[in-house]
Amino acid sequence: MKDKINASLEIERVQQEWLQEMAAKYQLPDPSKALRVVLDHARTAGDENVIFETIRCLGCE
């Protein structure tokens, strides 16, 4: 059984737009499902050090 909760998170506008695009492209019900897909992938396939120690600031100047 799924144990989904409602959560309030701050993300950048471009991140929200990307999630919306991915949801539409892959026929997902909504952007929150797209985010869950990304999170599940990070949890199972990702090296935590690579995920959290690599700086990827796409909006930094």
C-alpha cells in the first residue's frame, strides 16, 4: 500500500516547469508523480555522494 503524504516544498520555477513537461511527455497524472519518479530513481540508482556532493547550480550566476 502506498503511503503518500502532502508536503510543501520550495522548488525553482524552472524545476516546476520541467516537472510539468515530463509529466505531459510521459503521460503521468501530474508533476508530483514526475517528482516521485525522479526521487525513486535517485534512491535506487544513485550514488548519494554524487547526488549531494556534486554542485549543479543551473541558476547560479
